[in-house]
Amino acid sequence: MILMSNNQWKCDYNNEMWRSIGEDCSAEGRVGGLVRAYLEIMPDVIGLQEVSVHMADLMMEKMKRVELPDGTVARYEYISGGDTPIVYRSDKLLLIESGFFRYSEDVPGYEGKFNNFETKSYAYGVFKDRKDGSTFALMTTHLWWMSSNPTSPYYQNGSDEARAYQIMQASAKMDELMAKYSCTGIIMGDFNATMSSYALDALQWAGWREVHYLATGDSDATRGHHPCGPNGYKRVDMGTFDQAIDHIMLKNGDNVKVNYFRRLTDEYFDKVSDHYPLYVDITM
């Protein structure tokens, strides 16, 4: 089973900077690259972040029915979840339960707001494999983005704590689902935090494991994100995994085998999003 996480960069409209370099950063300009990447990999579930309603409509128009080389048809369906929806193959998976939660702007004990434009949230789905009957719960999330480092231009006091507070809310919901269905849990998404962060420490203390370290086959060791935004894009050094902020975390997965951990880093995707698609092959 292939699972993917991707932050699409929520940008529906082109701007003067991109026009000046002969490019188009609008939803129409970038959706082809997103769909190309997804259909090259053909994930069974995609956990997404920074998805606009317009981008979702364009994407699903191209993905709802995919004819495969062997003559069969893959059918993708969409679980609405604000900026953090899920797309899954309904021809392979039966959706049992789903839901959405938007994190509060407030974090106890800290001043300020910690949810810009109500974009930080999670969505989840509980799925049953139509072939073997195995069940798993999957959540996609996007955590608060600013820095707790006072020297950063993006400093906001309490940001590390906000991410930890949000991810533990997500973890609690997943614990509830795993207990209800006696199943494996997977949390994926843009955590805006590295493995050495307060948020990921808290998640690991709660029993979650990063699948990067569990892969028995190849395991991508790059950063996974690069400059791509309103001021343009560029291809840069791929960095190292200790700089990565996109993660796939596993719990209750003692019998789960992680076959590989990969990123799609083809050059065409440099101008599609600042986050390269992260995907894993897992045997339940």
C-alpha cells in the first residue's frame, strides 16, 4: 500500500513576479504538475495540506477516474478537510469513518494567535482494505509555522509549544480511533518541525515512530522542501533529513513493514510547490 503526504502551496492566482519570468503560479498553472506527480506514484491514500477549494476541484476533475495500463480503472475520492483534505482510492479502500478538526487560535499559557487564516487543522479517515480486510486510521495535519527563536524574522513566542499542543490533540484523536477499531494509526503532514523539535519529541514520547527510520529498503535522506513561493522558485541543494519538516508517523504498527521511504524530487516539481511529495510503501 502506498501512502503519500504533500503540501500543495495554497496559491490560486498568478502574480507579476511569476509572469516576469514566464511562469504561472496559479492553480490552473500548477495543477498539472501536482496531478502528474500523484499519477506517477498512484498512492492509495494522499494526505494533503494547503489545499484551496479551487485547487481541489481542478485536481479531482483529473483524478476521479484514472485508466490504468492493464485496462482497469482507479477511482479517487475526496474527503473534505479544510486546508488538510484526504484523497483515496475507493476502488481499493472502503471508507469507514472520517472527520475534520481545525486547531484553535489560542494556546493555553501563551499570548497571541496560533492559526493563520484558519489553515492549521487535521482530517482523518479510517479505511478497510477491500482485498484483505485490514483496517487502518490515517490523519493528515498542518501545524503552526512560526519560530520560537528570538533571532528569527518569523519569531513568535510560544510557537514550539503551539505545535506540540496541536500535535498532541491530533495524537489523542488517533488514540481514540485506534482503540475503537483495534488498528494501526498513521499521522502525516507538514509539521513545520524537525525530528529534534519539542513537537516531535512529544509525539515520540506518545509512542509514534517516524517511518523514515523503519524502512527496510531505500529511505530518502533529503530535506524535502525548497524555495517556491510568491517571489519565484529555484532548485537548491537537497539538504538532509534532520532538516525535514514533512513526516509520516506510525503507531500500533508492530506487524507493519515499511518497504521504502521516498520523495519525488523531479525538476518539473520545483515550480509546483515548495514541498516535494513524500511517499512510502507499507505492508499492513
